[in-house]
Amino acid sequence: MFKLIKRLIGIIIIAAIIFLALALWQGGKPFRWFGKKSEQAGEIVREKSEEAGKEADDIKKKTENMKGTTKKVTKGIKNTGEKIKDITGLKKEK
């Protein structure tokens, strides 16, 4: 546990030194560049998530259609079985 805390503190110190060095050496230019790139990546992620959402909606509609079709087929098979039992006289009357 102490090793983890020690490493985290070390990483924070190194990050702070790098930040200060970049700020003194090039000003805000690298940070603005990083902001623009992350914004572009965010737009790509947003677009891809929209596409994934549409695909998920399509899959949900298809599965619901399949559920309805399956219920209709099951009901038809049960009705056909009942008719066959009536015709052959195998249906037990209570």
C-alpha cells in the first residue's frame, strides 16, 4: 500500500515538473494542442457512439419482431395440435 502511495506521489511530482517545464519553455501552445486533439477525439467518439446506439436500436427492434413472430408460430402450433387431437379423438374429455 505504501509503495502505491509512494509511486503516485512520485508520478504527481514528475507531472508537475513536466507541466512547469512546458509552460516555461513553450507557454500554453502544447496545452492548447492537447485540448484540440482531445476535442477532435471526443467528436469521433460521439459519432461512433451515435452509430452504435442506432445499431443497438435496430437490434432491439429485430428481436422484438422475432419475439412476436415466435409467439404467433407457437400459438399456431398449439392450435394445430389441438385440432389434430380433436380429429383423431385423442383429446381426453373431463
